[in-house]
Amino acid sequence: ALQITGLIFGGVGMVGTLAATVMPQWRVSAYIDANIVVFETIWEGLWMDCISQLGIRLQCKFYDSVLALPPPLEAFRALMCIAVVLSIISFLMAIVGVKYTHRTKEDPQGISIFILAAGVAFLLTGILVLIPVSWTGGSIIRDFYDPKVPTPLKRELGAALFVGWVSTALLITAGAMYCSF
């Protein structure tokens, strides 16, 4: 039962990692002070910027040049891509580990090397997702309360960050379950 629960947590964490990577809602425009222009919402993600007008029309534009991106964004893209690949590998190792765990009289717990490898990989994936998501969240909060940042440039935490944090929790929980097994 513990292995299946870890597999479910790892699978949901894997899907959440993929979703957080492709979602454009990492930074969302904030409506504060005298800013009453509420018919446009600006989303900034790892791969594109989007503008939603009254929730009816959505225009998205991929970033033109990889070389023109700020270095933190390049690093976050790389970390999230590595996390997606590692989460898929972790999930496949967990499936193999659950399927081929052998219980014998000499080894009643039937520990599989795939279970341990999947646990370590899930833990590593959780850490890889946590870094860019928390870093982005911290910079949004810092800029929001900084009086030097103009009001139209202030952003709020987007849905992708929350998906990333939940995915991190699930991946680390799955990793801890498999490592303790």
C-alpha cells in the first residue's frame, strides 16, 4: 500500500512538474493603488508572455531569442526541463520497482534497488523544482514591496508557482516513502 501511495504521489508530482514548466502564469500582473486598468491581465512564464483581455481574448508570444533572456530565466528553464525528465525517469523506476519487488524468506521486506533509486530520484526532482519556483516567488514578493519598482511593473504570484510547490511536496513525500521503504 505504501508503494502504491508513493507511486500515486510521484505520478501526480510528475504531472504537476510538467504543468508548472509549460504554464505561462509564473508572474501575473498586480492591480494595486490607482491602477484601475483591469481589462488586461499580463502573464509571464518560462517560455512565453501572454496578455488576456477581459478573459475573452488571449494572446501569447514566445520569447524571441534564447540569448536575450535574463540569466536566471535561462537557469530556471534548464532546471525545470531537467526536473521533468528526471520525474519521468523516477516514475518509470518506481513502476519497475513496485512490479519487481521480490519477497523471500531471507528478505521479508523485499527491497528493490529500483525502489531506492526512484526514491532518491524523486527527492532530487523535488529539490530541482523547488529552486526555481521558490526563487521566482521570493523575487516577486521582494519587488512587490520595493518602493523603487514602478506600480505597473509589480507582479503577483501566479498559478504555476503554486502548482510547483504542491508538486515539490508530492515528489519529496514520494521520495521519502520510497527511501524509507
